[in-house]
Amino acid sequence: MTERPVPELRIVDQELWEAVQARLDGIRQSGTVAKIVESEFWKRRRPLHVLTGKVLCGSCGGVFTNVGRDYLEPIPVGSMQRLIC
């Protein structure tokens, strides 16, 4: 695959792009973001339904997740698309 720049298709000019990227780099390197990343809060988050991730589909092997207050649905392995068996 070959990549080449096509400046005539740009939506944002180069100066603005570089300014935004510099600001994002500053945010990523801030102490607040470092503490959040270090805490790994996403590993401690509880599922919304007690059976989420514990029930497997007998047909496709997908993990069931909640899709409503009282409904579970299988999600295919390695995908975030809904699956109807």
C-alpha cells in the first residue's frame, strides 16, 4: 500500500492541525491524565447486569451482554456488532 499526501483534500489547514496536535500532546502529558491512566479505572468497572460476560451462546459462542433492562443478547467474539442467533 502506498501513501501520499493530497493537500487539496484537506479540511483543516496545516497550522491549525499542528496547533491542535501540540495541545493534545500537552494534555496527554499532564499529571491529571497520567494519574487517570495509572489508576486503570476501566479494569474495576462493574458490568451493568449481573450475568454480563458470564453467559455464553450455545450456537455462536458469543458472550451475552445486556441490551435492555431485562434482556440479554449474544455479541460475537472479537466484534462489537450485534448478533442474532
